[in-house]
Amino acid sequence: MLRKNLIKYKIVVGSIALLFLLVSCAKVSSVKHLRLAHGLAPTHPVHKAMLYLSERMKEKSNGKVIIDVYPSQQLGTERQCIELLQIGGLAMTKVSASVLEGFAPEFKVFSLPYIFRDDEQKFKVFEGSIGKKLLLSPQKYRLRGLCYYDAGSRSFYTKNKPIYKPSDLIGLKIRTQESATSVKMVNALGASATPIAWGELYTALQQGVVDGAENNPPSFYLSHHYEVCKYYSLDEHTSVPDVLLISTEVWSELTHQEQKWLQESADESYRYEKILWQKATQNALEEVQKAGVKIIHPDKSLFEKKVQPLIESYKNNPVIYNLIQNIKAVK
């Protein structure tokens, strides 16, 4: 009898424990966790903007939607993260528009040199009808753009040779992003373009696999590439933005209200990042100079003239050429 009562007791206790476990799981499952992965360091202004995005989303949803941010390629390279979005294995990522062009060809327009007159025009494009239409263009590839993040202007930095004019690039191996358009641009300027993943670049520079690279001031500084490359030539050939993406599969699983909160949070993080970027750029240039980097201000018109045939070659691609003309028409 005692044994039977003991068995009944264990069954009751076990049932209660299972009930609490199920209730607990139900509570946990009522909170949606969205994983956002990217390749930048935690000190980067774009990462800080994504943390701000996470904070705003948590506030707007009263903690019902949590965005967990994974920096520094913890979940893969930019290309790998995009592929994970496409199969629904990752909710969100931040990638360079140059990498995104391999999945959504329209984005190659941002990798073209001297496409913007100045920052004012650039932001008008991002925030206007052209930019918004482009953000939605990858939906057929299971990707949806939420916002842009300013990534400033990209310029050349080199180990042993300063760049004053395009001919100084001849014979140099210059790292580019994994972008066909970036490769064409660097080759057009006379260098030998060498695509290398961002996380592998420091070692490649150290070992002489490449003679230099091209990027914006905060990335040049925060990557510590200035420790290897002592010449930074501000030719500002491209202004390639970063793009915040969400899997269309994940987006469709959000309620209409959650989608609204997420878009609002993304837009707010974009505005916040613009402020962070300006401060980071100024600080980066000051710090690399303190570390012994020579800042060069070349005649940009020489570089722009050199790549003009590349721009004209897109007359054979009506979609991109029309985009170029529409962007240049923005006042």
C-alpha cells in the first residue's frame, strides 16, 4: 500500500512539474527572439546602431520581440548570413551593398565610383523613393531591406606606396569586397583587384598577400589595418552603404503591428547611426594620424575621369544605367 501511494505521489509530483514546465515554455514561446548577425566589431558605429535598434524594438513591443545581435562574424561571413536568411536559418543581418549585389543585382549601382555628388544627395537617395524601392527589390530572393546605414566614403590605404594619382595604383594588389562591381572599379583604376573576406584581411596585409585595401575611415581604424598600412589616400571613390536585411520568411511570421514596430525601430536606428558615423569618422582620422599614418588628399577629379568609361559601359544594362541617371538627377 505504501509503495502504491509512493508511486501515486511521484506521478502527481511529476505531473505538476511537467505542468509548470509547459507553462514556463508557453511563457518563453510568447517572446519572439530574432537573431541579427553581422561581421563588424562591437566598437563599430553600425553595431552600436543595431544595439539601438534592439533597444527600441524591445521598448515598442513591451519585451515581446527581442533582437539578439551577434557581431564579429560569430554566425558567418556576410555572404553566409545572407544565405542563412534565404533559408530562414537567421532572422536578420547587416551587409554591405557590394556583397548584396551578388543576390540582388540592382544594388551594384552603389558600388559604382562617384555616383553621389555629396553626402546631402546621398541621404536624399537613401531616404527617397529610389532608396525605398531598392530596399524592397530583393524580396524575390527572400530578402527584405529595412534601412540603410551610412558607411561613409571608401578610399585607398597602402603599406609601402602612397597613392596620389591613379597611375600610382598600377602593379598593386588591392583587396576588394566580394563584389564584381568593386573588382571592375579597382581594375579600371589600374590596380589588381583581389577579393578577400573582411575577417581575413589583416593577416593578408601582414603577409603581403595584398599591398593595400580600400575602406572608410572608421573601418580602417577599428580593424587596426593602420598598424600595417601607413598611407591613406582620401580619393573617396565610392560611398557604399550598409543594408539591414530581414528574411522574408521571418517578416511574414510577424504580426502587422510587429512589422510596424520593426520598421520604425530600423528607421530610428538609421538616423542615430548617421550621428555616430560623423563622430567616428573624425575620431578615426585623428587616431590613425597619431599612429603615424600619412593622410593624402589627392585630386579626386583624376580618379573620377579614369573610371568614366566604366560608368558608360552600363549603357548596355538599362536597369542599372537608368538607376545611375535617376540618382544623378536627385537635387
